[in-house]
Amino acid sequence: MNYSLLLSKRSNYQFSSINNIRNSKFDFLKLISELLLTAYHMGFCNSTYLPSSRPFSARLKIFKDLLKKRNMKAFVSFFACLCMLSLWPGNSSAQNNLDSTLKYRIETLNGNEYIGKILSQDSAKIYFSIHDLGAISISRAEIKKMEVFDTQRLKNGKYWFENPQSSRYFWAPNGYGLKSGEAYFQNVWVFYNQASVGVTDNFSIGAGMIPLFLFAGTSTPVWVVPKVSIPLVKDRVNLGIGAIAGTVLGVSQSGFGIVYGVSTFGSHDNNASFGLGYGFAGGNWAKKPLINISGMARVSSGTYLITENYIISFSDNFLTLISIGGRSIVKRSVGIDYGLVFPINSDIGSFFGFPWLGITIPMGKSPQPARAPVHRY
């Protein structure tokens, strides 16, 4: 018998069968059953012994009968083929490097979410074990996203997804940056508009405007915001360097902006930042730096406390802006910012605060969980 030819003709089935044996927790009888099923497709059993239509006990009897009827040379060749196949790298698309000992979170196109372990898989489906539902099968075509389930993010029975807007506070940037392909649009009180996109994992650029031209053609401020993020200690210490460079359309010599550097200490969820910047306007640079001290603390799966504060120095005076508020994440990605900003200055006779209200909408690639390999379909 030409076993090389059989291997070639039956390769698709063999890889699937052997991967099932290797990747699943079969008991001894099912192992024998799988070996017989492979034997049938390799030509060691004729059609009258179709293993898939018989119970395990019947298959075991068939196996014993084959031992009597077949010569040892054929069986040595047969098991040699099985050993070769078990060492074969197989079809990577069928395995997808999924570890059956880990928990995964699967999000489907219709919005359902499943958390459990991989039992087995093939080119069309993933067989999934869920604590409450037991074993289910999920079509690969219906999977939107699959990621390793990070048990450290499970708090009080609820999963805390990675902060989708960790690169800034209310307005001020921090040392973290957008990943390649991530993008967002920010609007504050309808008038302030800015969009930013991650060009690489360490460089982003954005542009913004206040559309005053909508009001009787009033001159309109526009600007660009490049930023470089440098991780000094991964997820602990990050350095950000960037600028805001703008002009007022229709007004000569109206360039303005700021060049800044900021250091961020802490994780994406809980951090504090210290920044320094020098502003310029009309061709003149500020003689004293602007100081920014900001912080963020996560208090629930979708709620953050935020404070953003500035010390702005003038030639003979200074202005302090203190803000405190929060951010609520809606649908795991859209951020709604709210707070109060308190100006403090010796010339301001009374203490008051004005409200801050903004919304940030993600665009482009969705933010992916840190330290968790993600498989898309």
C-alpha cells in the first residue's frame, strides 16, 4: 500500500483528527475511537467498519478484530504515520495559538459576550466552556473580537476593561499615547472640536478648530497637536513631548501655541502627571513656564475621578486654575467628561466655578487590552 499517497489524499482529515486528539482531553476509549476513525480514512478499515456510526465499545471491538486480521507491518506503518502527524505543525489558522488552560473573552457581532475556556476548535467553530451555560459552539464568522481574559481586571464580579481614554485628562495630555490606528474626536461645549490619531504606538497627531466662521464669518482659530510618547518604565512611567501650534484664519500674525513636556507616574487607570510648557503668541515667547499638575483615579468599571490644574504666570501676577470632576465611559469607549473649573487670582474678588462638559468619541481601531493577545476574525 502506498502510504505516502494516502497521507497526501487524506491530509485535511488527518490534521483535524490528530489536532483533536492532541488538543482535547479525550478519555482512553475516545482516543481509540479517533485512531480508528483516522485508520478508516487512511484505508485500514473498509466501509463496513465505519467507526463514526458505532458506539465506543463497538469501535473497540473493531480495533481488536483489526489486530487479528491485519499484519503487524501495516499497523507499524499506520502508527508511524500517526506519530509523524502528531509532530506536524498543522494548520495555524485552525489553532490560532489558543491555550486551553487560559480563559478567553469572546465578543460576537451581535453584541453578546462569553467568558470561558477553549475546549476544541476547527476551521469553522470554537467549542467553548462557560460556567453557567456549559459547552457551546461559536462560529468563527460571528466573532468580532477574542482576547485573553485578564483575571486581575475582575473586581467584585465585574470586568474592568482597559481605560479607552488614558492619554489625556479633561484637556491636558499626559505621558501615555494613542496606539497605532486608534483615534478619537473630542468636543467641549459644542464649540471646541479636536480629532487625534495614533500614527505609530509612540507618535500621534491631531487637528482642531473652534468654528466661529459659522457666526457671521468670524475669524476661526485652528491648530495641530503632534505628540511623542516615550515609555520609560512600561505602564508605570511615561514621558510625553508635544506641541500645540495654531493660527486664527483671516488674521495676520496670529500664530499661537505651546511646547510642552509631561511626566506621568502610574498605570493607565490611576496616575498623576507633572508638566511644563512655554507658550507663544504673535511671535513672542512666554518668559515663564506654564505648570500643569493633573491626576486620574478609577473608582468603578466605567467611572474615573479627574483633576486638572494649571499655574499660569504673568509678568507681575499669576492665575491658578483648579478643576475637579469625572469621566463616565458609555458603551465601553465613549467618554463623557464633567466637572467644575475654579479660577483663583488676587484680582478675583469671589470664589466661583464654571462647568466643564465634553464628550469624546473613539474612531478608527478600537483600543485593545494591554498585555492581552487579541485575535480578530
